[in-house]
Amino acid sequence: MEDDDQWFRFETLRKRAIRVAILPELAVELSQKAQAQGVSIETLVNTLLIEHVRESTLSH
């Protein structure tokens, strides 16, 4: 994934991060994928969530 300095910039109503619990088995998989891509697990999860939200918004 190419970083164009715009990819991770998005407006939110709340200007602070929130914590979300992730199942341990899923956390292991996400951690492995993040490490393979050379990014943090937080970056990977945020990217996946952004993509999912955008896809679901476009399909409705």
C-alpha cells in the first residue's frame, strides 16, 4: 500500500482515539499481518476499518 500522505488523514467527530477490545486469536493474526507489512497493528486495523466503512458506504 502506497502512502500518499493523505491516506491516513480523516476527520472524526472526536479528536482522540478510542480503545476497542479484540479477540486474542484475531489479535495474533493481525499482529502477524502487520509485522509482515512493516506497519503497526494500529495502522493495519485502522486501514482495514477505513476500507470496510468506505466499501459499505459505497454499496448502500
